[in-house]
Amino acid sequence: QVQLVESGGGLVQAGGSLRLSCAASGSIFSTMAWYRQAPGKQRELVAGKTNGGITNYANSVKGRFTISRDNAKNTVYLQMNSLKPEDTGVYYCYALTVVLSQSYWGQGTQVTVSS
């Protein structure tokens, strides 16, 4: 059974930093990513990384956020620096399995950036 367990959200002032972690279990994953959803908005991709090392970022976070993976631990991280109030939202971990390309989501972790 696949499980994604997120941690690291919280409340931070603008300009601060947070690090999110997502530990996945139950399969081998090709792509792992972080999405976020702000109140009243659609869920959007923040950053993704394949098991081959290819990364992509939303334009709004380039230069401020860094995604990394520990493939041996099936864990993906999101280091968020220079946080802005518009980064506020629920952050979801996403993982795509190698076998059958099935998608899984974490439960979400709240990130709130105060101005």
C-alpha cells in the first residue's frame, strides 16, 4: 500500500524559510513533486523531480525554492527560502509509480506566510 507522509509546514514571516519533507513508501516512484493550493485557487505545480534528476519549477518560485530527492529513502524535500505571503497555501506531495504510472497524493501540509 502506497503512503505519502508530509511534514514541515507551519507559520513563518515573509522572508523566512521552511523545509517540507515527504516520505513515500509502498512502491518505486519515477516523479515526485510538490503542489500547492491557495484558498479559492486551483492546485498548481510548485516543483517536480524525476528519479533521473530532471527538475522543473513554477516560475513564481524559481531562485527561491529547491526540490531534492533521496531515492534510497523515497523521500522528497522542498527547501523554501525568501517566502512571500503569496506562497501561503496547502502544500501536497505527489508521487508517480514506475509500475503502472499510478498517482498518489499526500494529505497536505499548511504553509502560512505572514506579511
